[in-house]
Amino acid sequence: MATSSEKSSGQARYASYPSLVDRVVLITGGASGIGASFVEHFVAQGARVGFLDIDTNAGTALAKSLGNARHKPLFVACDVTDIPALHAAIAEVRAAFGPIEVLVNNAANDRRHALADVTPESFDAGVAVNVRHQLFAAQAVVDDMKAARAGSIINLGSHCWMLKSSQFPVYAMSKAAVQGLTRGFAKDLGAYGIRVNTLVPGWVLTEKQR
């Protein structure tokens, strides 16, 4: 039965999962929007959460706001398109909390753009933030999961390419590629007890969308 404090905080609305208590979770793009919600809810489950984001102010504020949790989350400022910096940030989370058991590849940028305006440079930048970092983040944590013979990699996809949405061709292409990446990972990593899934949210009205 929920306590009065749980009822007042709204926490009683959500299930509790004992398997997540003390679990080490890494989230990319965790300072705002959907990513911040991932951080908040994994922290509420008692997990040890490290999250990465390019937005230092938002990331620092979020970590501070959750400072009274069972495990205060660790924010590491990082541009996930810079692969050496990404790997260094992941190593910092591992040093703080131990081997990483859950990876949520959330970072992305759905900035609108017209086909006519795409350049080789903007194409590479879009792929880097929307899909490339997912592969290299997984690469950096998979040995932890193999050693444990268990783990979960969650790649954030999008329904936009399924619905033939317009005005962001590079983003749509990248998010379609996420599903192929997931299926390839699942084939290679399933034998080690590692689950790999694509999570496709519906339309979410974040502060950015507003």
C-alpha cells in the first residue's frame, strides 16, 4: 500500500522494479525532454544513473534536483558526436558506479531541414547525433554486459519515418537506420544474454517542441 508521502509525490502511480535497485544505467541526451524523464524514473527505481548531455546547465540542474535519491545521478557534460569524448565520459560513469548494465541511447536532434538545404557537412552531423553515437556507446559498454552475461541496450527510434513525415530527411533516415542497428546488435549479442530493443515513442510534447 502506498504511503501518504508517496501519494502526494505521485510516485505511487508507477510500478517498482526490484531488479533496477542499484543497477548501473547510462543514458545519453539525459539533460532535458524524454532523456530527463528517463533519468528521473530510473533514479526513482533506485538505480545508479550516469547521464551525458551537451547542455551543461540543464544537466547540472537535473542532477542537483535528484540529490536526495538513493543514488545521486552523475552528470557528465559530453558531445556524443565526439567519439573519444563519448568513450571518456562512459569511462567516468563506470569509474563512479561500476560496470554498466543498461544503456539508453537517447540523444538525438530532430531539427527541421529541407532536402535542398542538406550539405555533406550537415548530413554527417545529423547522422552523428541521431545514430552513429548509438553504435559507439554500445561498443563501449558491451564488454561489461558480456562479463555479466546480461544487459539491456535500448536504442531510441522514431515513428516519423514510418509515417512518412516531412521536413527532416536526414533525421528520418537516421531513425530508420536505428532499427537496422538494433537488429544487428540483437543477433550478435543475444548469445551473451544481452537484450537489444528499439523504443519508438509516440508524439511527445517536450519543452523543445513547445
